[in-house]
Amino acid sequence: MHLFVVCQLPRRKNSRKKKKKNRTNDESNAAREFHQPSCAEEQRVAFPSQPILTKSSIFYSISMCGIWALFGSDECLSVQCTNAMKIAHRGPDAFRFENVNGFTNCCFGFHRLAIVDQLYGMQPLRVKKFPYLWLCYNGEIYNHIRLKNQFEFEYQTKVDGEILLHLYDRFGIEKMASMLDGVFAFILLDTANRKVFLGRDTYGVRPLFRLLTDNGFLAVCSEAKGLLDVKTSMSTPAKITPFLPGHFEVFDLKLNGKVQSVQMDRFHCCTEEPKHAPHNILEGLGTGFELETVKSNIRILFEDAVKKRLMAHRRIGCLLSGGLDSSLVAATLVKLAKEEELPYPIQTFSIGAEDSPDVAAARKVAAHIGSEHHEVNFTPEEGIRALEEVIVHLESYDITTVRASVGMYLISKHIREKTDSVVIFSGEGSDELTQGYIYFHKAPSPKAAAEDSVRLLEELYLFDVLRADRTTAAHGLELRVPFLDHRFTAYFLSLPEEMRVPKDGVEKHLLREAFKGLNLIPDEILWRRKEAFSDGMTSMKKSWYASLQEHIESEVNDSQLENASDLFPFNPPKTKEGFFIRQIFEKHYPGRCEWTPHYWMPRWIKATDPSARTLSIYKPDKDQRSHQASDLI
């Protein structure tokens, strides 16, 4: 018996009026309610006819989706498959389950956000040339056409991920992974050599979790929640861990479907130039560390990072807080969209209270760059109501991550429900890369600052990248983060340590200098102070932070906090807010406290709270309404 289930769900409506189209019989058959087959059943759903390709949609990117796989399950697969539905939000338009020929206890699950109205590019991806290879991946490979042409691969699909199959077949798993310019998480099965491979991009922009039991049962999923209730033969709950970014793992696949891990290696370090860089010659890149050369190189590499991420077949938008990072992304995106003659204006989105500094600054940037701007009103009451739902999606109890996620979750909800933008650019990664946090002013030396910058980048998958992925994926959006481009980050980290530190009391000074005098964004935005998103988006009269503390005071008493270390011995909360968040986390994920190995906190200064406003070195500009920035988005 070969279990094979495909279903296309009805497309979610938005507020924009669209012309009605007559559905074909194939489309009607595909848009049906899901029927979970029993072990003795088999269901097949026909694919609709292939879509007509336009000039701009020659290849498809399977960027936003949810992947799930089991190897060596002791439980009936149709029972286990219900767990994959817990990540259905990652791909709300279609899903597919398929077990592996010859291994009846192994299967793949795939949820996808349709790039076109019809089913296309479903996974596991298989091609006739390699009938023994099965691929499930989440992400986009920006250099797949360049690699295809360079090595003269003959494609059999129009999906960017096919390049993984060709690279693996010719070069093996390590070189395959190192040659990919993009963001990705993959599960690759080679039944001919009985191998299973897992891999994840350098900064973990695309998520991946694994569960491995002592008897060799392997379960893999985009989010940990899809593995929580997977049945195993173990008497105690199996450990669920995030897969390390920049690594690949090799498993031997036994005849009974069980696996054994035989290799775990890093294929790319953020401080090293990626191996795919020499295959992409960029005109104008200079050598040496003369200031004007460095500034020019930063601009060239950043623009290239944005340009390659235009690979999309759904409408592109951008989160715009009015801070430096999101403003640079939005301005460059609008500029390139015009050059590429995209058939629509770029939409930008900001969220905040009516008198928040973010909303005013974002409005100013949008007017300057000419984007179609949308503002989402935020109230603390709405944020408090969303808090539990946000924590469930995050799978984290880190205080600053949760606090900042609320606004990003609500703006993502608005984008999904009220607009037709699906591919969303954002400014994540700049603060870690360019030493943008206020505490970097207290670094004891440029060397210490540089080392902490690398630490923050390597931990992004636990904090900011996690937040950005979960809050957008919760509403079926695709996230693009050009500041975390492999080549751009490697170059910036290669610069002398002294060039990268705050200068003249201004953090991210080098990045600001690189774009000085270009009129890409207004000067007052270019030199705007850094502030956390959760602080800057709310009213100047009363911040989201203050409103949240008031609410928590009525929910957590002093004695509960005093006994916190007894109740939560691992990472015991030190504040009432931390206790409140931890309670919600444990309610949904009991015993999984190791998913947050430590709290995000500033260094080199005494701090009990991660908010910049609580630090003694925080000094707002004279006109706070114009100069406070919130660039976590």
C-alpha cells in the first residue's frame, strides 16, 4: 500500500475585489475537504493542469511552506500524520502526505502556500532522472539558475529546489549545501544508498526541528509543535531540538526504516565568504579597507542582497518601522522594483499607536520613497489579548522575543487579511551584524564587540529570526531578510574591528556612512536612534512595555515570583513578566523549557530587563517623537 494524499484548500479571500473565474473540473476536484485515510486506504487526488507561465514566472520558488517527515515509525502512519496538521498555517493552500516506496514506516508531509492558483511544485520533489531521491525543503535558492547553467544541468521541473538534487548527485551533500545561495531547511532521502540528510541555512532563517529516539526513530518538522505528539516506543518523551544553522547531518537508513546518525558537520560559518560567492561576479567591488571603497562595497552587496530576493511570484511588500534598517530595505526594494518593472507598487506596512514615533517616521519614509503605505493601529489591549496565541506560535518564553513578537504578529495578520502582499521584506539581522544595540557603546574593546556580534548572529535562530519567521508564518506569509545575505554578512564581518564599532556616540555608524548623501532615505531617518520595536510602536504617553507591566501586576503576585526558581528550576524568571510568559509557555509546552536555552539580555552593563529604555545608558534625543527608532522589523 502506498499512502498518497494531496489536497488543495479554497484560497483565502482578502479585501481586494477580484474578477471571478470559472473553476475547471480539475480545480474543483482538488479543492475538497481533507479525508484522513486509514492504514488500509489509499487516496489519490489529480493535479490540475499546469499553469500558463509568464515571462516573470519561468521558475517557481517553494519558499513559504511547512515540511514534516518520519523515518522508522512504530505507529501507523495515518495516525502519525495528524501531527503534521499542526503546521498547516505555514502552507494554507495545499498539503500532501506520501510514504516511501519500500519503507512503509517512512513518510513525508508537506504544506505549501500556492504561488499560483493551481497545484504546482508539490513535494516531496522527485524527478525521473533520480527516482531514488526524495526532497522536502522550505526556502528559496537564489542562485539556482546560475548553477544550472554553469554545470549544464538538465531540469525536469520549473522549481528552484531541483538544483539540490543535481548538486547532490554530482558533488555530494557537503558541497551541495555550501553552493546554495539562499535560505533553506531540507530533508533529502537517497533510497539507493540508504541515506537521509538534513540541512539548514547559515542563520536558520528557515526553521527545522528534529526528534531522534534511542532506537533510531527520526521525526523532522519545520516547527517543534508538529513533533510534540508524535508517538514513539519510548517510555519518556523524546527530546525535540532545533537543527543547528549552517550544518548538515547524515543518517544511515536501515532496512527496517530506522536511522543512525553518522555525521554532523558545519558547511558554512558566518565569518567565512560562502563558497558560492566566486560564481557571482559583481561589478565595482573593490579591494582593501580604504573607507570609500568599503562604503561602496557595502552598497553594492546590500543592493545585490535585495535584488536576488525579488525572486517571487506573489506580490511583494515590506515591513517599515521608520528605523534605519527597515527604511534602507524598503527604499532599496522600491528602487529595484521600478528598475525591474514590477507590475505593481511596493506596499509598506507600519504598526503603532496614533502618536507613536514609529508611525510618524514610517509615514515620512514611505512618502520619500513612493511606496503604497499602510498603517495598522495598535492598542495595548489588543496586544494583551494576542499574547497567548503569540507564545504558542513562537514556542519560546524569551521575554524580549515575546514582547516584540506581538506587534509583528498583528501586522502580519493585517497583511494577510486586508492586502494581497504575500512576500514580505524585513530588516532582521542588521543590529547583530552592524553592532546596532545600544549596549555596544559599553563594549570594552573593538575585539570584544566583534566577538559579540558573531555570537548574536549565531544565536539569531533562537531569538530575532525565530520571531520573524513564526509571526509571519502564522499568517501564511513569506519572509525575506536581505541583511542576512551570506555574502553581505561575510564581507561586513571581514572589515577591521575598529571600523565596525559605534562612533561619535552613534551605533551602526559605518552602515549610516555608507548611505550618506544618496537621498535614498531622509537624513533624519538615516541618523535616527535605535530603539526596540516593542517600545517605539506605542504611544509616547504610555508604552507597550508599561501597559504590559500593569496587566501582569494583576496576574502575578510577589510570592509567586519569590518561588519561581522552585517551580521553574531551569531558566527561572527574575521578573513578573518573565513568570507570566513562562506560565503560558508551560501550559502549552510542558517540560520543553530547553527550547529557550537562555534569555536574551544586554552585555557589559547591569540589566534586569532587555528593553533599551530601562538601561542607564539610554539617552533619547531631544525630540523623541521624531528620533526614536524601533528597528526589530
